[in-house]
Amino acid sequence: MLKTHKIALDPNNVQATQFAQHCGYARVAYNHVLADFKEGLDNGEWHNHIELVKRFNSVKHEQYKWCKALNQRAAHNAIYFNFQNAVRKWKSGQSKFPKFKKRSKGQRFQADAGRGTTIIEG
């Protein structure tokens, strides 16, 4: 049996900036992949998440130079878990087509996957 604990963080300014940067990176990755996915659908093509990740990885260091200093798992998890889950729910009819993430809505990122997962919400 696994237990979870919800802990309120009280980050200093440097830590809060790091959290915000990782949230932004996760949002940018999700939005980039969603735009690529929508473009494919408009052209009659279906791109799975693996193809979309490869496309994102091929351009991320050119278009998003600031992402090199950040934990790459933030973007990875935004695509593999959040985006893939959104598309799965849309295909099954449980929800509408995925929407772009906004900076003003509750920001979050997942730093790691599996046992001992850490999710930061802000």
C-alpha cells in the first residue's frame, strides 16, 4: 500500500523562479505538441505521441534555448502523461478536444514518474 502526503512548500524567490520556469517549460512542450498534432489532423494525418516527441526534441534547443538548464522530465511528462491522456479522453468521448495550456491557469509540472513521483502545483 502506498501513502501520499500533500505538503505545502514555502519556496524562496530563487526556488519560486525555478518552479515557474519548469511549469512554463511543461506548458510550452504541451502546447507545441498540441499545435503539431492539430496541424497533422488538419492535413489528414494522425501523429502518435512518440512521433510528436521526436519532432519536439528536434526543435526544442533551437526554438527554446532557455530550456537547456531545466529538468527535461518536465517536458517529457507533460507530453507522455498529460497530452497523451488528453488525446485518449478525447478519442473515447469523455472530454472535448484538448485545449492549449494558459499561463494564467493553475500551473503545474511533474518532475519524475513512477514510485516517489513529485508533482508541483502553483
